[in-house]
Amino acid sequence: MMYDIKWIIPKLRTPTKLWNIASSITFAAVGIFSKIVLEWLNKAVVYNKHIIIRALDARPKNVPLITVSNHHSCFDDPGIWE
């Protein structure tokens, strides 16, 4: 049984040149804004950084490192590893 699910906005199935340009500009603007926030506005203080650096350096090749937080934050990993 095949489902024929119609796209919510049919015009976006075949985007125009203007849409592609606007999408590229939006993507770049978000990237630049994120870089500014992470580099210039981030005032994170990392305590015991040497422990995590040692864990990264001492683990065998191709072994992942899992970080666990004691609170809910989507900013920790990308914000602290600048």
C-alpha cells in the first residue's frame, strides 16, 4: 500500500532561485551569529579542565568519550569546547 502524502507547501518542492539565495544567506547568518555568541559572548568557566583533557588524550584510538551533565543544557558541549 503506497501513501501519497502531499507536501505542506507545494512551492517548496521546486524552490526558486530567490529561495535558494535566501536560504543560503539565512544559513550563513545563523553560523556567524553562533560564532559570535560562542567566541565573544561566552563567559563559561571550566573547572578541572585538565581532567577532561587527560581523558581525551589517554583513551585508545577510535574509543568514544561520553560526557554526562548534572543538569539540562544544550549549550554545554558546543559552548565549552571552543
